[in-house]
Amino acid sequence: MEITKETAPPPPAVPAAAAHGRRGVTRPGDRIFSGLSRGSGILLLVLMAAIAVFLTVRAANAISQDHGNFLTTFEWDANTTPPVFGIAVLLYGTLVSSVIAMAIAVPIAVGIALFMTHYAPRRLGGPLAYVIDLLAAVPSIVYGLWGALFLVPHLQGLTSWLDQYLGWTVIFDQSNPGTAPRNLFTAGILLAIMILPIITNVSREVIRQVPAAHEEAALALGATRWETIRMSVLPFARSGIISASMLGLGRALGETMAVVTVLSSSDKLTAHILDPGGGTFAANIASHFGEATSLGRDALIASGLVLFVITLLVNGAARVIIARRKEYSGANA
Amino acid sequence: MSDIMTKNPRGTDPLARPGVLAHRRMPRWAPAGIAVAAIAVGTALGLALGLSSKIQWGLIALILFVLGTYVITAAVEDRRQAKDRVVTSAVWACFVVAVVPLYSLVETTIAKGAKMINGNFLSHSMAGVLSNDTGGGVYHAIIGTLEQVGLASLIAIPIGVFTAIYLVEYGRGKLAVAVTFFVDVMTGIPSIVAGLFILAFWILVLGFSYSGFAGSLALVILMIPVVVRSTEEMLKLVPNELREASLALGVPKWRTILKVVLPTALGGITTGVMLAVARIAGETAPILLLVFGNPMINNDPFHGTQSSLPFYIYEQYVLGTEQSYDRAWGAALVLIAFVMILNLVARGIARWKAPKTGR
Amino acid sequence: MAKRIDVSGLSAYYGSHKAIDDISMTVEPRSVTAFIGPSGCGKSTFLRTLNRMHEVTPGGRVEGKVLLDDEDLYGSGVDPVAVRRTVGMVFQRPNPFPTMSIFDNVAAGLRLNGTHKKSQLNDIVEQSLKGANLWNEVKDRLNKPGSGLSGGQQQRLCIARAIAVEPDVLLMDEPCSALDPISTLAIEDLIGELKERFTIVIVTHNMQQAARVSDRTAFFNLAAVGQPGKLIEIDETERIFSNPSVQATEDYISGRFG
């Protein structure tokens, strides 16, 4: 994927050439050392292959014994006889909470990235970058604790507002006004806070790479700061911001503890995001694992496999976009 | 050429009256003034309407700030300036929105956690402590975290560093491409999936039981890609001239890497490793699946269940009593302090050892 | 529309470092004024103070006056955005907007200033491309990206973009230094045509170029590295190159340093 690696050490035109060639390695020290490092690489591959094989075997075992439809069943009753479980609610809840997180986090993250690169007084830029890094370093369980004990009570007012004024959109309608907002919406807000740093940091790097010449071109035409950003910065940084968002999405999809603590989960699939209920893959695994039977565990592994594939696709898409962008910016450098 | 003169696009622009570069502009303090006014109105509305949550106050103030900027600038200056100023105020608002949750989180954790931190809390386990008893402590969880993270680091750091060396110094052809690809894949593995894998492999297939070490194995999966990536970046920063100079002196390649390349990049590698340690120290999900929790002190990570700080926080949160919430906040403060200290030291090393190639 | 520039007592700083010191000069309308001098003498910095681009650099600030037909660019209440609309600029490296088509590149400034009518845009884009001697080469591919053109064509595209908004002054910061000799010749010819309509100021490293294109030439120099650059003298180009009044100018012209 990152083919740049190949070009990292420039083609040696010097004595190094001999040592770079594989046959040049003759000394035992060299052989051991290159063996160790190559072995580590191979070990990684074996590890990943093993992950795929074991997850698939266990998952297949569970799905073959499922008396429901694994894709469309709402319930998760893997411990009962006959076992009935499906990922419909989990898939829906995972996507909805992640979409909410993205809708909140992406604009704010791009805003912060622009703030750091174009708006902040210089004295503020450095400390702010540090604050963002701290935000990234806070463990997810602490976010979960804060979300459940601080954010949930404080969001009560906002959710009843949304219900009151925007209830007609169905999405923001609350079936029982006044219930604690332990719902997908709150989970989405918490996820937004958690993925903010990664989107901000990647976007900031991309925005920094916008050549000064493009911005000067716009400025010299008499563009205001915003017009400069719109004409020169955002078009150039767009694909990078998209892939940053995808990386954030990958995080949001797999986040466990923040959702477990904030969401009061159920087998319900509803468009009312302010109603408690629903669930996500990760939270479902964490909350059902304790009492799971042997088949129950395999069922959870099957759902984990689905989550794995989804995050894999999202992250893969992000990397493809980044790789494309490299070619693109290289051509214009 | 006179053709273009008559079609002068600025003919329609009122600002470009000949010889007039200046136009009415808002005073320099205007944005700050609008911000203060918006906050005042937000607070007043919040009080008047009896809105319980400060989040609502803040949202009202933010919306007023952005809208107010537009309306006032459009009136005093013009639409273009208004748009520019709105974006400026929106971007500032984003900054505030980012800082507020972090501040709130840190403030809440310190306020609620600090009163728990004392010698007793740090030196006792939860053995025999019921959920609504006061007392109890995190000693067993600290032991668990240190051992699990320590073991994970012992395994992940060598594998990660060697893999990075392979990619930068030896890697050619298909194997290197595959390794790079799968490191990317590993970066995106959700922690709970890493836990599930070790569960499927270590416990369900190989038949080992729950233990601190099983948790470490999952942490290894999460840690390796971080170590590989950061080490790789640092190794790439080492100028090729250094390698060539050493090789040209007849130093074997492995000694060149060991004596020239690694020491040059050591500061950056250390930073990356510490950040990776800080990251896995906060992982809860795999511990939940693999270590299973234990209220008592278990110093042996290879036999029997253990606890860990993140797991302890979750466990106490689930109990749901006043006393257990207090313990959760106390543990959260200990965990944050641990992670932040690692971060601070890591960044300190990065700054101290920073290669001069940085921007 | 071309305007006269009167600079008096102008100094520019990067943070605490003084880049140019106390420069005063007059630039005549409808003429080409060239700035020459060794690297680091502040000629580019000075050029960028003439449309307030200098302050875009972090830490950049300016003292002194720049009068554009009696109006001070640095007067209170003056909007830098309005200044840059009036004083256009062409940069050392061609910098067309990479994501925009040739047409959109030329139309960019017009759209900023509120011209959106298609017929009007079409006319002005055509006139500007003709004015930049580029029309015949690109008229069939106006919707292709500007980054697909050759270096010389890109630079002429940038000139077209700058003149499309009918500035009063056109600043050129070493516009040919990244180009091959044939493209350079094309740009020099173009400058000769453009001076009929605009006040042109050009920074160049190439003394032959200054001699070929300019009516007046200003020589900048600095006492030592780290010292601010100063204006040594400004005069008719012919005199600067034949009979300069300052010894340093003659040394530089004759290739004894720089």
C-alpha cells in the first residue's frame, strides 16, 4: 500500500550497493540480524492469518447453530435453547452512533485544524496541539465514566429540547419524554469527542502540506482569509480530510467502553435516536460476555468478525484515499 | 484593450470606488465584544428559562455568537467580510467546543477522584469489600495493570522494532509490501476484536484459562502496529549518509544498524514506545474478556484471574453505588495520572532528542 | 487605471529582524520598474510590501508609507484585501490553482469580486488570456486543469489571472526564474505589452532581463549578511547600466560580486 517505503533509502550509488543486495549478507551476525527482523515481519503475517482463521472457525460454528437469521434477527439470545441471535440491531446501532459521531466530529475537527493552522495566535497554537494530544491519550473507560456520570445528566435538557422543537422530524422524537438520555445520540456525542483528536491531527497535517504558493495566489487576487481557505486550502486538503474522517470512523465503529457505559441497550431497533435502547457490536460483546455459554461466546465471536470486516473496509478505504493523494500531490509538487 | 476597460468587473463593486481602499471596518475589539454579549445573553436566557444544563447555555451563546457576527458585520461592512468573520468566529467556536469537554473531564475526575487518593486506597485491594462499603482500594488493580502492560511491552517492543527494522533496512519485494499492509490492518483492529482473537486462540483452542498473561497477549496485538509505525518513521529520518559512511568503513550491516542507525533514532523510538504503552494501559475491553477481574491481590500474571485499573473502573461503575462511583473516580484519576505522566515523559524525550530535521 | 506608487521611509521586519531599511522611491505609472540586487538584499520583501503580502508571513510587519495615487496602503481603515485587489501579483513559481480548470483559474478573481454572469465572465476570460498571449494555445481546452500546461504557459495563465481583475499595479516576483529561455522571452514580450495598461514592478536576478524589459531600475544591496537591505539607487535603466552614480552598483552590474 505504502509504496513510498521502497523509495525511502534512495538507490545507493555507493559501496552500500553490495550490502543492500540480499546475496551480500554473508557474516553470521548479519544473517542472524536480518533473520530476526525478517522473522518479526513473518510472525506478524502469521499472527494476522491466525486471527482470521480462528475467528472464522468459531464464527462459522456459531452461525451454523443459529435458529434465527444471523443478519436480520433482532434478538441476541445465544444462551437459550434453541439459540436465536442476529446482528440487525447491532449493525444499525453501530452505524447510527458512528454516523452521529462523524456528523459532529468532522466539522469541528476541520474547524480546529484550521484554527491551529490559520487562525490561532501563535502562542495558542502549540498548547492547543498539546491539548488535542491529551484528549487522545485519555483512556476510553474514563470517557465512559465521565459520559455516564456527567454527560448523561447534563444532556437531559438538550434532549428534551430536541424532542420539543424537533420532535416532528421523528428522529428526535422521544417516546417517553424525560427519560435519561442513555441513547444512541449520547453515545454518538461521546464517540465524537473521542474521535475528535485523530481527525484533527490528520487533517492538520494535510492542511499544513498545502503549498504556500497556492494560498498566496488566492491572497494576491484579493481573497479574504475564508476565500483563500475555500479556494486553495480545502480543495487541496479534501481527500486527506476524507481519509482522516474514515480513520475516525474506524475508531468509532469499534469503540467499546464508552458505549457500554452510556447506552442502556436493548433488542430494539428504532429510528428515534433519543429513545434508550439499541446496541453496538462492541458494546454487545462486552455486556454479554460475562454470562455467555460456549455457544454464546462463539456467537459473540461471529459478531466480532463482522465488526472486524467493517472496520477493515473503512480503514482500507481511508488508506487507499491517502495513497491516491500522495500520487496526486507528488505530481503537482 | 479598451474593451476590457468598459467591462471592468469592479465597476459594479461599490467598494472599489476609485482611490478608496479604505472602507468602514469594525473595531478590533468587535469579535471579543460580540462573544461577551453572546455569553451574557446565553447566560441570561438560561437563567430566565430555567434551563437546567449548562450545555444548553453554551449552545445558545455559541449560536448567538456566530449569527451575531454575521448580522453585525453584514450591516457594518459587507457580505464578503461578514462571511469571512463568520468563519473566523465558527473556527474559534470549534476551538472552545474542543477544549470544554477535556476541561470538564479532567476537572470532574480530579474533583471526584482527589478525595479518594490516600495511602489506604493505593495500598489495599477490594478483598471483602462490599459494593456499598466505603474503603477498599486499587492496589491489586495497579499490580495487574503493571504486570499485564509490562509483559505486553516485553513481547511487543522487540517484535515491533525488529519489524520496523525489516521494513526500513531490509524490506524489499512482496513480503515487505504484505507486512506493511497488515500493519495497517492491525492499526485498525478494535480492541474488543483483539480480545476475541486471543479468546478464540489462547483460551478456546489451546485451552489455557483466564489470566493476566492472556490479557497481555491481546495488548500485544494492539501495541505492535503502534510500535512498528513510530519506529519506522524514526528510522526513515536517519539520513542515509550515516549508513553509507558506516558501511564504507567496512562495518557489517547489522553492526551499522545496531551502532549507528538505532542510537540515532533512539529518542524517537522511545517516545513512540512510551505512547504505545500509555495507549494500551488504558484498554479495558480485552481485559474484560481475558483477565476476568479479581477483587484480590494476585501477583502471578500467569495463573488465575487478575484485575487492572481500567477494568476496576468499569467494575466499580457497574456496581452503581455512591461508594463504588467514588472508587471508580479515584481509580480514573490514578489511571489518567499514569497515562499523562507517560505522555509527558515521552514528549519530553521527543523534544530533548528531537532530530534537527523536524519542521 | 495605472497608478503611481510613492514609497517613503519604508522598513519591513520579520519578527525582530529588520529585512529592509528606510526605503523611499517613486514608481511611475505605465512603465516597468525593475528591482535588482544580490540574494537576500530584500528586493522581494520590498515588492511584497507594495501589496501588503509581506504581513501574510508570520511575524511580518511594516513601518512607513506606500502611497498609491495619494492613498496610503498602510493607512488606518485600509483593508489589505482591497489593496491586493488593486495591486496584482505574479509569483516566482507559477501557481495556478491545481484543482481548477484554466477558465476557472482566470475567472477566480472575478468571481471573488461578485462577477458571476456567464457571458461577462466568458468575455473577460477571453480578453485576459489574449492579453497574456495565451488564448490561442488554450482556447480549445479551457476546461482542462491549469496544472496540465507547461511551466511558461502556467506562468502566463497566472498573469492572465492577475490582469483579469484589472489591477492598477502588477507586481512580478522573478516571474521567469523557473522558466526556460523561450518561455522567458514570451513573458518578456508580454511585459512590454502590458506596460501600456499597468504600472509594472518586476524583481529579477537576471540583469540582462532588467536591461531588456525595464524603463527604470532600482539597485538594492545589503551591508552584510544579517543586515537589512537598502535601496542604493534608482534611475533610468540605461543610466544604471551605462553610468551608475554609485560605485557598488557598477561593481554589481559588471559582475564583481553578487
